[in-house]
Amino acid sequence: MNCLSQMDSLPDALLQYILSNLTAAKDVAACNCVSNRWKESTDSVTRVVFPRNSFESILETDDSDTIVQKMILSFRRLEELVVYSPFSSNGLASWMAHVGSSLRLLELRMDNLASEEAILESPLKLDCLGVAKNLETLRLWGVLMMSPPKWDIFPNLRCLEIVGARTDDSTLSHALRACPNLTNLLLLAFEGVKSITIDLQYLEHCKLDFYGPGNSLLVLTSPRLVSLDVQGCSWIRVPETKFLKNLSISNIAGRVYMVDFPNLPSLEALSIRGIQWCWDALCIILQQARDVKHLFMKVEFTGNESLQPFPEIDFVEFFNNHPKLQTFDIHGAMFAALCQRNSLKKLETGFAIPCLEEVTITVRSPLNAEQKMNTLESLVRYARGLKRMVIRILRMKSNHSSADDFCDDICKFRYMHQHLIQIE
């Protein structure tokens, strides 16, 4: 019996098992060449992936589009479809009409973010997705979304992820209204969003990254929210935060003026990043996060308009207000504010930092070296459960000998507490 006969005589169950584990489009296509039986069986494949290099030897988009279309139309039904290779709007419309109703997961590299022609194409690629009403997960890459997509509603859609998009406020709002039952929302590198209101009653995990000057306004109403990561907003309002456990707010382009979180009773992890935060916004978020266990702070300046240094932060008051803090990652400006001369005056015999186990400190300047060393010593002394302290010393801008003296003091401090301290 030759090899071809052996392959053709495989039991149906074994053949179906083999095909069920093939997802790459090239592998599925190769099965068509084994025998007529294998070719006929490939229509039972329910998941197929077209990688970016699927048709690297084909120069014309139309040719690769034809191959994608021909393959997809050969399947009886598909539940999961991933297409990173080029395709046209007409091709998309054709195969979505064929398999759209059975799809549960759809991931597409749209590749029309930088193309002005995408505005004029007919049908629009986004409009073609409306027929896939049973989708549970939708992932899109490189999307030009300048007009509201012709979507009715995706009742089963739980996960929406879009990476790289140009849009406007009304178009994005319209698209999100078609996905009322989302539990996971990820919008990364979104350009053109100025003010957005999101109302999703079942949303649990949300990550938003608005690209631009950093002055976007966000109102997010999601009573089941568990984790929230926001980048690029100056004004943030989240009225319902009962279940919020993980919160990250950053703004690398603009300043954070206002954060409105009525209470954060369940918050465990808080990350605050940015060039400039208004002091009131910073104080509000720290006050609301009283029970936080993991805190990361990297904010360079405060001030409502011009860049201002941090005001003094009382060491004792800060840790008394965050009694459950377990890990603390603190960068230059915040550490300098904790190290002011009056910060350690309230230290008393009964003071303790009860839960702190790990501290990471980034030092950028030798200024106030004595106060900084006192703060380091106080952390070791009063955080009796401390297991690890990492001190990161960035390149000091000062050419004065004080920088060398400060580094020497830190090295001596590490020598005294070798079991705790690591210098990077």
C-alpha cells in the first residue's frame, strides 16, 4: 500500500482530528492536494488563520484577495477567522456574506488607517462586519472610522479590541452603542477622540489609549468595572467604582486636570504616570485609594499651568493613610517630596508601616541627600515586614562632588542591609 493510499484510508475520526488541529491557511490548502477525500473533508474546518506572509510571493492585492475569498467560500461554516493578509472591501463583503452568521471570533488587519481611498471605497470594510451578528470576539487592526459603521447590534459580543484607529467622537460612540453587552473593551492608539461618553452596563475590563495632545475627556459608566487603564485624558469621570480593583491613569502628552472617582473601596492596584498632574487631582486619587495594596507613581511635575515641583508630603501621614500598602514603586519627584526636612518630624515610637513588603525607588538627583538617606533609613526601620528594597540611580545631572558622595552613602547603606537592598 503506497503512502497516498494509507493517507486516504485513515478512519473518519482520525481525519477529522487532524483537520481540527490545522488552522494556518497554507496547511489547510495543502490538505486539498492529498486526495479527493481530504479535499472534501476540509469543508468541516471551523478555524482558519491567514498570516501576514501567507501570499508573500504575490505582489498584487487583488490576487491574494481572490485566493482568500476562494478558500473561505470553500468552507461550510467557520467559527473563528483571522486574516492578516491583504483583502479588498468587495472580497470581505463576499466572504462575510458566506460565513458571517456562523462566526464567533473575527480578527482582521484592515490596513486602511493611512489610506484616504478607504473613505471612498464601497462597501466600507466596517459596514461589511454587520452581518456577523453572532460574534463573541472582534479584533481589528489599522482602522479608518470616519463615518458611523452600518451596524445594527451585536448581542453576543463580549470582547472588542481595536488597535490603531482614526475616528471622531460621534463615530466611536455609535460603534460602541452597537455592542451593549461588552465585558472587555480595548481601544489602543486612537486618534481624533476629544470627548467620549461610554455607557456599558456589563463592562469589566477596559483599556483606552487616546493618541494626540492628551486633552481628551472621558465619562465611563460601567457598574461592574474591575480593571481600568486610561492613557491620554485630562478629565476623567467614573461614577460607579464599587468593584474596581486595578486602576492605571497616565498622560504622556498633556496634563491631568481632574479625576472624579466617588469612592474606591475595592481598589488593590493603582498606577499613576505622566509629565504633569494638577495637585488637586493627585490628592483626590490618593485619598480615594486609601486601601490600595500596590502603588506605582511616576509623575514628574504638578501645577495647573506651568510646571511646578511637588509640595512636601508628610511621610507619617502618607503611610498612615495607606495602611494596606504592600508594594510601592516611587520615582524621583514623589520621592523628593517625601524627603523634605519636615517630613520625618512626626515619627513616634508607635509609628509603623505594617504591610509594606517591597519598595522600588528611582533617584535622579543628589539634592537634599541627607533627607533622602533619612527617608531610606526610616523605610527600613518602620516597615518591619520589608523583604526587598530596590534603589535605581539614574544618571545624575549634577557634576558636583555631591553626586559621588550621595552614591557612596547609598552603597554604605546597602552594605548595612545586604539582605534587603539591591542597587540598579
